[in-house]
Amino acid sequence: MIESPCVNICHMSPRLGVCTGCCRTLDEIARWSELGEAERARVMAALPHRRQRLGLAEAAPARSP
């Protein structure tokens, strides 16, 4: 199972339409638990390109509490 790319920096940018932490859209975040492996893999593959296109810095990995 592909884990969520969430890095616990949850801030939706109205201008960009994505979370500035994980770079997913609100729809992708909301549906993550319902997505199959192929769809999760598609989202994960798109994130680095999306982050670069939008000019967002690479987020640090999430830390365990």
C-alpha cells in the first residue's frame, strides 16, 4: 500500500490550488483513502513535477511525534 505523501505541513494555497506541504489538490487529499494503488502511484508520480512547475521547495519528511 502506498503511504500518504503528507508531511504534516497542511496549508492549502488558494492561489496554487494545492497543499504547500505535500503538493496534492484538496480532492486528492480527500479521496486518498479511497484511491487504488494505480491511482495513488499516478498521484505520487505527478507530485515532483507539480512541485517544480509551481515553484514549491521540496518539503521535509514528516516527523514522528
